[in-house]
Amino acid sequence: MPRTTQLRTYTVRDGLLDEWVERWREEIVPLRLELGFTIGGAWVDRERNQFLWLISYDGPETFAERNATYWASPARKAMNLAPDDYLLHTDDRTVEERY
């Protein structure tokens, strides 16, 4: 399958931005990498209380199929991490790299 990249923008609940970033870095990223995703970067926009990151997948499955594998994995379920506890809004955009 061709490489798919998403730019994800999350609006985080007041007072939880740093906690969200810590949990994302310590729990979400390792599992995503283990499942073949790559992380192209991550940024915090404190003025808007937002977290932005790039995630890509280039493997035998589609991005959607591999993403479903992530969500269904026992490791993800064991995180006890409900996005709604932290995130007010998410915006996932599939983007293409151009120079």
C-alpha cells in the first residue's frame, strides 16, 4: 500500500495538555511504533490548547486497517486511556508531502 500520512490536531481539555502529552509519549507512541507507524513530529499550541502530530503508515495494509489493529490490540486496551477524558475535539487530515 502507498504511504499514508495524517496530520492530527487535538483540542485538549483545560489543564490537561501536559498530562496528555506525557501519556501520548509514554504509552501511545511506543505501541504505534511497534505496529509499524512512524511519527513525523509533534507540537503543542498552548494558546489554543492544542496538540498536533504527524503519523504515517507504509505497509501491507491500509492506514485504516492498521489503525483498527492498533485500537483492537490488548496493549491499547490495557492503557486504560479514553481519549474523551482528555480531548474535546479531534481533526484528522490525510496529507501528501510536497516540496
